[in-house]
Amino acid sequence: MTEQTICVHATCVALPDVDGGWSGVLLRGPSGAGKSDLALRMIDDGARLVADDQTELQNVNGAVAARAPETIAGKIEVRGLGILELPYLDTVALTLVCDLVAADQVVRHPDPGSVNIAGVALPQLALTPFEASAPVKLRLGVEAARRGIVGMR
């Protein structure tokens, strides 16, 4: 079953799986929240860009497929440098949704959380994007989601 495409204000990166595939992470937050900054740090450590700033999402057979709108595919905003082109993946199935929030909004011991996107429940995590540990926490969140933990909030 394929449904209508929705476009959201979010950045998407893909982290490599041990089996050679990719796990998509949707980074959500308002303008200036750190979506592109966290994405760059993830990319520097082996992740791949999928979409920056705007991400198209679609339910494809019960999974949420993410991709960049055609006009911005392979482009990322790097504050201080401008819009740059990077290698990117055309599409990836989302594994995790990460909301970028202020430090006082991160719960120390969260209950599992999820968010419904395009009719699919996805694990959800809240992180402070500018902490030095944010990329490691995001990788751990993806690994937990891969192992079947419902989500973190």
C-alpha cells in the first residue's frame, strides 16, 4: 500500500546497519534548533545525508520512506559556509524520530515513546543537539530502536 507524500520541516540522515543496509533518522525541530549541525556531525562519522530542512515522507507497505524534495537533493545548509552538496541516499526507511529540544526538556529516565507518521508508529527520542554526546546518544537510540525497543522520550 502506497499513500500520499507529506513534506515536513525536518532533516534526515541514514546510519549504516551491520547487514549493509541503512536506518533512517528524522531530526525534527524549529529553524536554528541544530538539525543540520547534528546531521553534519553524524555524516562526519559515517552516516549519509538523505534530506536537509525539508523531508518528504510516504507510507510504503507499512514503512515510512524518507527522501529529499528533488530541488534540494544532496544539499545541506552549513551555517558560515552556505549551501553545500554532499553524497546522499535517494531514500531510506525511517527507524527513529529524534526531536531536538532544550536540555531542560530531556527526561532523565524516559518512558518509551512513539510518534505516528503516515499511519506508522515510530520510536521517538528527545535530544539536546549541541551536546558533545548527541551523536553517540543518537546512534544508541537507533540501535535500541533496531532491537525493538518501542522508543524513548
